[in-house]
Amino acid sequence: MKNTLRLAKIALLLIPATFAQTPQAFDVASIRPNHSGSTDSNVDSTAGGRLTVTNETLRELIKLAFSVKDYQISGAPGWIDSERYDIVAKTASAVKLSLEDEKSLLRALLADRFAMKSHLETKEGIIYRLRIGKDGSKLTPHDDGTGTKARTSCGHLLGGRVTTGVLATMLSRQLEHDVTDDTGLPGKYDFQLDWTPDAVACPGASADQPSIFTAVQQQLGLRLESAKGPVETLIIDHIQVPSDN
């Protein structure tokens, strides 16, 4: 009994130290506009609790911080897409930030330096259901125990050893609507999908391919059915250009 009580006391003493390892906010953050005119950007965290953002739009940082896609953001001003920033932020931690820590710290930074206020709402909207086509799936089974590979470009998706759930997520980014995996297909697959993308979003892309809906049927043996369903939306109530460093 004494040993049990001693172990319990030790555990309680360790709890605050464990929690203290997760920073609640960056200790130092420098934010500067990037006027390079380049569209190349990068977000990188390194050892020492350091986060470096290069030439990134605020929309992309919001997507990362709140784990949402473009179509799930509502009420945002146009400058979150046009203005780009360089950010160098540090915590007192000596370890590399985990992805969840990075998201939490970014949310705190957006609230502190961009005065961002937001809330989540679930609204009814258009979704798509991914289902097996009438002639059956044309996906190639492939699960050798190695990692998943996925590549996206204008009018092109390539997947290696991916589940149909991952495929649905990839399609949702192209359609800018939620896509649910209703195929019931287990395992992992290889696939390639080519279609004619939107000319505005992908100028100069080939127009020789079918629409994405036809391509999914012809090339993957699946189909996308439009439906109404719940869509979680991040409502931006307030946001402003960042405060001075």
C-alpha cells in the first residue's frame, strides 16, 4: 500500500511538468510582409521550438491552424489570399514542435497578432458521395506494407497504396466540397486520374480530357453523386493586418 501511495504521489508531481512541455503561445514572433512577387512558399518547424514561414498567405496558415479546407472558410476578406508574409516564431521549448503543437501555436498567433476571432458552424451544403460504378471498380489493389504516395497537379491525381478514404479526400480538394467514401472497398490501391481542370485555376492546362466526374467513372470505375449533407464551416468574425513586431 505504501509503495502504491508513493507511486501515485510521484505521478501527480510529474503531471505539471508534462503539461509544461506543451507551449501555449510563441515567446517571440516576427511577422513581415513579403513583396517578392513569388508564389513559392514554405512552412517549416525545426528543433528548438522554432517555426519559419516563408512567403505564405494567411489563408494557408488558417487552413493549417484549424485543419480546414478552402471551402470550409467563410467571412474572410480578400487580402488573406493576396497578402503574403514571412514569419519567424520561437518558443522556449528545446524540442521540435509536433504538428498538433504547431497548429495550437498558430491559432494563438493568429488571435494575438492578427486579432482573429472565429467560430465553427455546421451548415447544410452540397457534398459528394463516392460510390462504385455500375461496371465495378478499376482501382489496382496494391498494399505491400510500404507508405502511401499521393501527387496532385492541375487536372491530374496520382495515388500509390492509398485507401478509398484518402482518394475521397483528394477529390474533395479538387471539387471544393466534402466527398464521403461510400465505396465500401477495403485495402489500398494505385490509381491515376486525368481530367480537364478549371481554366482560371489552371491556366494553360490541357483541355483534351473529360470533366472530373466523367473521368472518375471512366478511369476509376467509380462515380460521384451529388447530395446534401452537413459541412463544418469556420466562420471568421474578425481579422486584421498584423500588429507591428
